[in-house]
Amino acid sequence: MQAEVHSLRRLHHDYFLQRFTSPPLVFQPGQFVMVKPSGSLDPFLPRAYSILRVQHHMRGSRGKRGNVVEILYRVLGKGTTALSHLKPGDRVDLLGPLGNGYRVPPNLSTALLVAGGIGVPPVVALVEKLANVKHGNGRRRSAVRGRHKLVAFVGGKAASDVLCLSDFRKAGATLHVATEDGSLGHQGLVTELLETYLRSSVDGLRSAIYACGPHPMLHAVARVAERFGIPCQVSLEADMACGFGACMGCVIPVQSSRQPMNHGPSNMNQRIYKLCCKDGPAFDAREIAW
Amino acid sequence: MKRNQKSRRGARVESRGKKRKATVTRRRSAVVGPRSSVLGPRSSVRRPDLGVEIGGIRLKNPVMTASGTFGYGTELTPFFDLNALGAIVVKTVTMHPRQGNPPPRIVETPGGMLNSIGLQNVGIDDFHRQKLPFLRTLATPLLVNIAGKSVEEFADLAKRLSDTEGVAGIELNISCPNVAGGLDFGTDPHLTYEVVRAVRQTTPLPVIPKLSPNVTDITVIARAAADAGANALSLINTIVAMAIDVRTRKPRLPGATGGLSGPAIRPIAVRMVWDVAQAVKLPLIGIGGIMTGEDAVEFLLAGASAVQVGTANFLDPLAPMKVLAGLEAYLVRYGLENVTPLIGAALPPNRETE
């Protein structure tokens, strides 16, 4: 669908927060949108961006009322560069929400939220949902205290790669921050903080881990979750063309739950794949063939 | 100068349409938002007949989806009414399920993309069980694209599809560049002949080989397919290509090469349709980087009777509807009552095509 740039804000360095006015859109944390500038073949394909939040009933740059979809990205390649050059009112093709977000069991008591670098948007979306943070009319109302205990672990290479800390605080989450160079919080990996926390935790059985970040971090989180016997969902990314299951490009190798089916020799010793866009991007960590 | 006149004429038709907008009954179509206005206002003018016939299959319009860009239909149902399409061509079905190639499978290139999916599909058994029941509910013709490892396997797949309800025709994938042996049947005219003849003898359904551009002379393959009894030809499949990451100094795709598609290949596809249209008398389905109605017209002018929209679906799931709307708008703009006068209109006059 057609959407237009509402605003663009440089957070710091290469990190941008971009807002688009769009038709009404209801999303689950972890779902994503495909976005590209309209009317251009360069970049050719849209790119997938996790939805950070959706604000309702805001005025667009041309006075039109609608939703405002927020994404957060780091300028790395052609797609993000093109988006970061757009001006308010510029048109974009925006498709979504797509995919499956994090699944939250009804009896969850403690959410352990782990975010690394630019993987932070779906985790912020989840913490705001769990804390019942409401968005609208351009203002964010303070969190109505939710019924979940929220513990966030946010990491990055350096302090400048650690994003959205104030959003976690506003949602009422307890914050644990790590940077690899020690410029902010604990020097080391965010998974070390998670492990330390779990060793002394008394959260009990009804806790779950929700993570998004670089692949090695997610793998480490999955191992920690396995060791402590805590359910864990990870939000993954993969190169994709369409975002809705048609191109079959964005495959994620998964564990074969059963023996290879009896469909003949061509199937033996082959990886089983799921589509990041349609089966994910949020997966149960045990499902992934890391 | 000439172009200016044409566009002015087009503008007049549009304004006339707008005046009558109030009396127009809303078109039953899932195309939403501003897009429907391309068709809506003009529906007061007599609508052109978009129907064409491909190898005995009557299509209400010449716009289909290309195999491998449309899944099995269900992927696109959230976006529009699939019955608006001329036909649906589903992802290649093989005898056994295939997991496909390791990722990454997609690389963006200038004006297009490389893919190396590797024919990931559920296999013919699960296709029957899981995919056909939904596809049968559609009113639009279904073409099933198949790929076999041998002549016998192609024939076997064709037979199993003919024994079931709801399949209007069979497209033969003899041109996949991303699996071992995938190109064999489409690059050797003797093998093309053998496989098309074997399928032809097995099934009463129309047989439509999908030709590869990765040959010296595509008309040789086209003639072999025609001689073997093909009812129509689809062309082109993707072009074998590659991209190298200058940072890692390695190919971007794990298997090094992939298939190039998108507007980047359109001029090549148009030329090949043009060549084949002059070499055989079969109806042709033009494929290659079609993004708009005018792109589709270009293929019709080169000799195609229908088109398939492929890579454009990835950029915009409504692409086939936009192509259809653009094609209809073109016919209206030039006062054409149907698409027939366009088919092969750009071909040299001394050649006969039908």
C-alpha cells in the first residue's frame, strides 16, 4: 500500500527512527513491514523492517489522518540508504504487517527481554505491549502497570549501539546493559548478564525469554535458555524478496522434528527449511538448526 | 509530437469516464484503494474484451502469474481476488518433496534479482493433498508447472495431474538453472522433443513447455517443442547469472550462480518472443520483467498471446492487477475492442503468425 514519510530522526551515528503515515494497521510485536521508496527500481526490492510501534490518529505531513508506523534502522546498504534520504511527504510502498510475532502465553509472569544492537525494535514493541503502553495523538501515555514482571537485557558493541533504553524504562522494565567495549554498563556480552540474572533468579516457571539481535547473540541466548529450561523465542532475519511467502528466498534451517519422510532418496540428509517471513520471524529457539 | 497527441486523447477518455462515474456500478474486484480508479471510471465506456485462447484454454484475460513467484495461490489471497487473473501458474511441483538450496537464495541486482531457490516444493503427493483442494475452488484456470528428473518422471507427473479435477494445463519446467540437470531438457533440442512428446502422449491436457533463454538459438528449442506436439510455449525462464561480493571476494550465492529476473531481462525476453513468434505458429506466453500494462503490451506486440507477471509480485503483490488494469487502459486509449490486433503487431509483415 501507499504510505508516506511522516518524519525522519537521526538517533545517532547511522541509526535512524523513521515514521510513515499509513492506512490503519494493527500489529503484533515481532511483525514486520516491507518498505521501499515508491517509483524507483533502485533499490529494486523492498526491505523488511521490524515494526517498532504504531501510533494511531496522527496527522500526516499533508494533514491526512491515519496511523503512524515507526521503524528503526541502521544505514548499512542500498535499501536503508535510500530510506534515510527521503523527506517528509515522500511516498513509499509499505506492505504489512507481515509474519508471526512473539507469542505470549496467557499465564506468563516474567518476560526476559534480550536485545542486541539494531535488533531492538521488536523487543521494544513487546515490552510496550506487555506494559500496556498506549500510543496516540502524538503523545505516549505513561505505562499502565501491566501484570508482568519485565526484565530487559540490552547490549551493543559500544554505547552508541545501545538503543531505546528510555523506552524500556518508561515501560517499567528493569534494565541490564552491556557493551563489548565497556563504554556503557557491563563490559562484555548481554548474554553474560542474562546468565548471571538467571543464576540468582527466583522468577519460577512462568517466565520466558524474547530475543532479537545478531545471529551469534541469539544462538548464545538459545543455549542459555536451554540450560536453564526457560522457553525462548528469537526473532530472525534473512534476505528476502517478497515478505509474504511467495519467493521462498528467506529460508531458515530448522531441526527436523521427525525422521525424513518416506519420499525417496532425494530427501535424505537434507536440511529442513522454514520461511523466515511466513513461519517466523519469531521462532521457538529450539526449532532452529543453529 | 505524436506521443503528445496520444496522451491527450487518453486524457479525454479519462475525463469523459469521470463524468459518468456516478452511474457506474462498483466493479466486483478485490483491488482496493486508488488502484481501482484506473478501471472504475472507464467501466461506463464499453469495456474491451480481454479474452484470449492459449492452446485450447480460454482465458478471460491474458495476465497470469509466473511459476515460482506466486506460491500455491494462498500466499496471495490476502491481497486480491485470484479469480481476476487470466490463469494461475503455481510453483514447480516435483515427484518428491524438495527442500531447496541453502540460503542466501536471493540477491538484488540492478533492475532485477538473482534467485537460487532450487525448486523447493512439497512434492506431487502433498500438492494433491494440501494445495489442490484450495486451487480447485478458484474459477480461473490452473496451470501446474512440473519438473522431472527424467522423461519418464515428467510423463508420470503429467499423468497424475491429468487424472485429477481442476487442472487446465501443464507447464513443463525444462529451464530451471538452479538444480542439477534442471536445464538439460531445455537446452538440447532432442531432449526437448523427447520430453514434450512423452508428456503429450500421456495427457489430454494442453502442454506448455517453458523455454530457457540460456541457449544459442531459442528458435531451435521452440521448433523441437512444436514438432513434439506442444500446445503453446512459455518464455523466458531466468537467465543464468552471478554476482560477487567484493568485500568477501566470494560469489553472493552459495551455488555461485542463480537465475536473473526482473525488468533487467525484459529486452532479452521481448527479443526471444519476437524470434520464436516468427519460427513457430504456437501461441506464446511472454515472461520477463513485466511490471506494467505497457510492458505486457510490448510482449503482445512481439507475438505473445498472453503474459506472466513474475518478479513484480515480490515488489507488489497487486502487480498482476496493475498490469491487467494498465492493459485494459491501453486498449481503451487506442480504441481497441480486444487484444487480438496487438498480438504480433510489431512483427515484420511478411511473416505469418497466429
